[in-house]
Amino acid sequence: MRKNHLWYQMFRFPIVKTGLNFFYRKIVISGREKIPNDKPVLFVPNHQNSFMDALHVVTNVRPFIYFLTRAEAFSSKPMDWFLRSLNMLPVYRVRDGFSSIQKNNAIFEQCIEYMHRNDAILVFAEANHNLKKRIRPLSKGFTRVAFGGADSSNWELDIQIIPVGINYTEHQRSQNTVQVFYGDPIPVHKYRALFEEDENAAAQQMKEDVSEAMKQLVFHVEELDEYPVQEILWNDLEPEEHVLTHPEIVNPRIEKTKKHITPELIEEANEVKKLEKKHDLSLRDFAVSRGLSFKEFLLFPFYMFSYFNNLIPYQPVKYLTSNIIKDRAFVASIKFLTGLFALPIFYILVSSVLYFTGVDSLWIWGYALLSISTAPLFPRGKELFAPDKIKEFQRAHPDDFNQIVDILAAFQKLRDKILSE
């Protein structure tokens, strides 16, 4: 047994997986049966949502997984020990310096060693994260691991590349849906002849094949300049949340839209996106009604309890995401990790205060159980009890509000036209 086996399994399943099930309303896994159990696997997922992307793979497959993480996260000795204990390995980038880049050779050698014992490696081949819902050009790092493992075993090591598509309805918010698609395995040995003839050509072909496979598993817009138009039409204006995580529905719509895109349409899309960013808004809040449903009406007292009960532990999260974190791709990770530890600590502190003030233990247990069970209701509770951000924006910036509404109305007409074709 590996020395960190028990700690690793305990952390990723009882702690992290349970936390994810509280953080998201729904997590759907598709294609898991395609993952071979008796062969070394190289997972290559898309990378949009920082740390959360890795968690959605690590907690939903059985293999012992090692995954490459930006080296800057290993800056201190305690953090270095903690991350390595969870099978994270540092990977260095060009901006870290040439001497640091050379350290990657040792990391890649470790990956190859792990694959020789049929462990799995997870590599974010896009090299960095980005909130845009599209597959970006892949780097060659994962090809070095794949070919290095195959070549070092004289091609007896049957390494399988598993493309992965992780789809979020909304990246930064909790209590939405995530769908993870595992694609068909791509055997590394299919590139053997080309590799022995021209290593660079083999690496390029592998990158193209894996990239194409990943594009089928996610919401993908090929042309970057068209992205704002496609995002507004098929993400921001989409009323059915489940559609956002189904590329087989969205991608054909994206393809049909290409003939309708004009420079003027791109300019309008960029303009409304600038307003969205300037005022820290979500265009989906303009387009999608979040009225109180009958179920929410019945649960209204629980939403109220959750809102007021979690206001205090939420403040550090609010401060970090509003004032400290500049990269918005980290927002969900900060919310998840802070909530994973801050909420239980807060509930324990309140329960302790109740205990020492003489409250009956039955009431204390009731408070603790109610707090845990209603914690997922807090995001919706904020929407119900906190000031309406859109109405406040309308009062403070009526001209910008009307401009957004007018542009979205024009896009809705185009959306209806495309759907009727």
C-alpha cells in the first residue's frame, strides 16, 4: 500500500466529494465506463474553473491519480508537503525561469514511473485556466508524458489518453449543475510509427486528436472573436439550465449561428459584455427569471434560517472574492474551500456557546443538523433576502440598464430566429 493511501482516499472521498455534493445542486457523470481499469490512464480535461476542475475528475474515478499543478502553489514547505500528500506535482512554466523549467524533466519522469504501476495522471493540457467555455490550444507537456511512458517500456505500456469535458452552468456560483463527460480512450500506441519517424509530428498529431475529442465534450466556440456573440445567445439567454451542460445540444446551435454573425453584431456583444464586467453583473440575471417556485415557497422558513445562520461565516468569502481575488476563475474554488472548513467550524462554535449557556442538548443537536442540512440553501437565500442587485443597478445606472436590456432583446430575436430554422 502507498504510504499516503489512507489519507488520500479519506480526503478525496469523505471530505472533498461530500463537500462537492453540498456545493453543487447536481453533478452528472457520463462515460465513466469508458475508463479502463487495468491500464495506465492519462486524463486530459478542459481547464476553466481553477481547482474545481481537478476535483471533479479526482473524486469521480477510482484510480490512484496524480495531477500536475502550477509550481507557485508549492511556495512554502507546509503547503508543499500538503499538496504532495494529495498527489499533486509541481509543473513549471516559462515565466518561472529556465532553470525551473528544467525541473519539469524530473516531474515527467515521476509521472512515467507512476504509469508503470497503472496509476493515472491528470494533465491540464491547456496549461492555464480561463472562464471562457471553449477549448484553447493544447501544450505539448502531456505528449511528453504519454510518449515518455510508452517509449521507456518499449511500447509495452498500453497508455490510454482519456479526454474529459467539464461543463458548468455558471462557473462562479454554487448550487448549479456540473456535467462531466469522459470521452473514448485514445491509445498512445496508435502514434508509434509516426513517433519513430518524427517525434514532433507525432506530438502535433496527438495534440490535434485530443483537442478535437475534447471539443465534442464541452460547449465550444472555435473563433475567439465570435465568442461574445455565441455566449450571449447560447449561454446567457438560455432558460433551460440543463442545456448549458450538454454540448450535443449547444454545439450544433453554435455552428448554425456562424452565418448570422456580422462585425456589427460582434461590436454589440462586446459592448454589453463590457457593461456586464464594469458593473459586476451576470447577463443571465437579466434574461432568466428567478421567481419563487412553489417548492421554494414551502421551504421559505428554511431559506430564511440558512440565510441568517450563514451570514457571519460568509463574510470572509465575500471579502476574499470581492477585494482580494482578481482572477475570477478562482472564485468558486475560494467559496468551496472556505465553506468546506469555515462552516463546520462556525457551527461547532455556535453549538459550544449554546452548550455553555445551558441550552438543552436536544436543541443543540437540532441546530447542528438543521445548519448542515440547510447550508446548500444559502445561495438562493441570498437572492431572496438580500437587496436585488439588478433593481439597484437600474436605479443607479438607468442608461446602462436600458442599453443592456435593448441589446439582449435584439439578441433574443436572433436566437428565436436561429432556433426556428
